[in-house]
Amino acid sequence: MTRSAALPVGTRLRSEAVLTVNGLALARQSARGPQSLVRGVDLALHAGRTTVLVGESGSGKTLTALAIAGLLPPGISIAGGSIRFGDCDLASATEQTWRGVRGRGIGMIFQDAQAALNPLHTVGYQLREVLAATLPAAARRPAALKWLEAVGIVDTETCYAAYPHELSGGMRQRVMIAAALALQPKVLLADEPTTALDVTVQAQILKLLSQQLQRLRTAVLFITHDLAVAAEIADDIVVMQQGEIVEQSSANEFFRLPRHPYSRQLMDAVLDPDAAVGSPATNGDPTPVLSASAIDVAYSQHAWRQSRMNKVIDNVSMTLCAGRTLAVVGESGSGKSTLARALLRITPIAAGRVCWLGNDVSQQSERELRARRHQVQWVMQDPYAALNPTMTVAQIIGEGMANAGLLPTPAQRSERVAALLQQVGLDPVLAARGPRELSGGQCQRVCIARALACQPAVLVCDEPTSALDVTVQRQVLALLAELRQVERLACLLITHDLGIVRAYADDVIVLHRGRVVEAGIVVQVLDAPAHEYTRQLLDAVPRLPRHQQVSR
């Protein structure tokens, strides 16, 4: 997505700030006293401008946005500073004041769509509930359908009637974006709004957000770890590190010459989607460890008192060999995650055959599969939904080892947990915390550590790095590449990041509406795509400004 020539990135005239943050400090209350999380944050959000907040996972980006929206989690409070919105200091506002501000005043797109949407109500019900603040009852359904269409949902009637769990991660994310935009807020807080979206829908959403702020003069705080996305939409860049702002500048200035060493570190970690393809596996084994032969997946779909069978995977075949990485790319809703669940025998297959390590598991019962499940592990797309909120990190990672009988004593498992946390770039002290005490990126790394704990032969990774900042993303992908080489771990990598595919995958298949439209080794598919859909995916990939790529 590119801006119009009249409004190039970083050149909009500054208007009076709609919302200002001065000296914001956040702290967590603990038995040892207050623990500082965010310190001395100063921000000014201007009408019609987008301020992008970047930084590593755990740097305080999301907490800053939650404080501005008055939605800080229990145990975390504002320890100092002010948040001025109109005539009100929201840092000391009552809940009654917040109810009048949220929605039409300050809207928010949350990072975790699964947790943000009510599982008990349909999408249509939830959108009508939002629109009740501004529209009469008769106008709410047409408006809800209009917003679903605006965020790139094709079958709006089906989505309107669906429950959140019936949608893909990307579809849920789009529903949440529609709900936030529907009230046309003066300030929009967007916390990783495109994390779960494929590149084509991401481009569409970024264009939609750009049009929204131009039309309504909305002030946007856009949180992301993807600097290429930041380059697409930013007027101003703010960099956070360990709870503090280390750099603020216009987007043009930042991408031309980042001043702080941490900013340059973030820039250097960005994977170039146009770079040369990474080295293929050198110790690949021709023996398949995971394969599918002409599999179909279908489910019953209900809409407006009618039921029909919807085929979401149609005659898909693939083979993954030891020591190799097979990437699966395609738009949200194309069937990528459904394919992963079918290969893991979590979703039933209607036809075809699935084999694990040469064993046909297509018709095996769950009891028969249980003895084999440690061989094929899954890293899910949604880290919060994947982790038990009542367990500690140590219990979550150790549970699989105990069930598989890999390490018999608690002391051995505890030592292994600490080693795994270090392996995925986490401090072992986090073993005593629960998932809700961690950031989204930290939770995703816990999911990866849990999968590796069972010493699998196959790792099925559904967007494993989408919630990670660029530096940790590099670290985790390097770890998976090392395991591929040293332990001959096979990896099925579902991703919409073609930079990752270029750098770390050996082979790739392209899914479109449940069918494989193109397959082959990475260099063939990405450098000389044969299918128009593959070319569309490549064209939609966000890129850093050219001068920054050259300087690297």
C-alpha cells in the first residue's frame, strides 16, 4: 500500500494534539513492592497522523496503549504522569468517565482477537452491540455487513452468522478491526492489528486505516514490531526499549538515518523479502516424516437456518522430509491452519491419507494416536489460547515431558525447562509466572519451548513468529534452523511472511481457497512464480524504503 502523492510519509502538517501523554510511569504491585514497568513516556497524537510505536516484545508498547485506553490489567497501575484527552486527565479518570470516552473517543484494536471477542455470541451480534451506540436497530445489520466487507471479508453473510471459533485467526482479526472502526473514534490505538493477516489483506487493512484517518482526521497510535509495515503507514516513529522511549522522529528521518544503536539493531534484523534465498538443508533425508495424499476437509456450515457442507481443504497432497522446512503460504481463510490441524489429526479428514514417520494415521483413534503425539508437535498461532492460564510456565513446558515419560524426576524436568527457556531467548525466572503475566511474544516463545520439550521429529508451526519482534524472530528462526541441521528436525512452517520463507524454508506450497495452486523449491516459486495468485502475494509484501535497503 502506498500513500497518495499529496501526502507522502512523514510530510503531513502537524495539527493540535488530540491526546498527549506526559511522563507516564506504570508499575506492578508485588510482595516486594512496586516494580517499574514503564518510565517517563511522552507522546503526542495528532489528528490525521499515524504515530508508530516499535520495540521488542516486553518493552512496554502494549502496556502504554492499555494505559491510554484505561484497560490496564489487575496489579498494574499508573504510578505517575498524565494522559490528556480534551479537557480531561485520563490518568485519574473514574470508570464512569472512561465509559464515555471508550469507543467513540478512543477506540482500540487488540493484539489477541480470540480473547477480545466474546465466544458466546455471533460476529453479527457483537457488531450490532458496538453500533448500538450510534445507530437505530434497523440500521445496525446493514452497517455491520458494510464494515465486514470494508475489512476484506468476502462472504459477509456467513461471517456475520458465525461464532469467533468458527473463523480463522486472520478473519477474527478483521472482525475486531471492523468493530473498532465502526464507531469512527477520534483516537485509534492499534496493537499489532495486522499480525495475523496475510500480506494481501494486510495491505488492504493498512490502506483502510490510511483512508480512515484522512477522512475523519483520526489520530492513530499503531503498535508493531514490523518495520516494513511501519514504513508503509507511519508519519512519526517512536522506539521503546525496556520501558523507556529511546528515539522519536519523523518516519522519513528515522528510515533515512536511525540515531539510537537499538533502532539500528532493529533495522538490521529485518528480513528482506527480495534477498537471495537462504541455504537449503544440506542433510535432508529423502524419507518422508509427514505426508498427505489427496486429503479433503469439510465441515457443516449454518447460515440463516440453512446448512451446507463447506470444503475447506480440497485434494491437497504434500510431503515433508527429515531435516527440511516446508513453508505453506496463502491468504487468511485459504485453509493453512485447517491443513495443519488435519495433518496433526486434530481436525477429521473427509478423504485421503495422512502418514507420520511412515505410519498411516488416517483412521487411528485418539487413543492409538496418543503414543505417537510426542513425535509431531504443534506451535499454535494464538499463544494466549494455547496456554493454560491456571498453570505456570514450568508446569506448561514440563507437562508434555511428564506425559511422554522423557524425564522421570521433577528435578530433571525443571533443569530441562530452564534450558529450553534460555534456548528460546527467555529468562528462566519466568518459569514461575503464568501466561497472563507475559507479553504476547513471550507467550509465543513458551509455546515453542513446550513443543521442543518432547523432542519431536516434526514441528508444525502455525505463524510461530507473528507475535515476535524482529530480533527475537531472528533468534527463534535461527534456533529452528539449527535443530533442522543438527537434529534433522522437520518443520512445516505456516506463514504470511515471505522474507521468512526466503531465508529459512527449503520448499513452499501456495494455498488458495483450500487448493494447492503452486508448489516447488523456494527459489523456483518466489523468483519465478507461475501462478497469478503467487505473484499477487509477492507484490503485496511490505518493504523498507529503498535507501534503507541499499544502506544495508
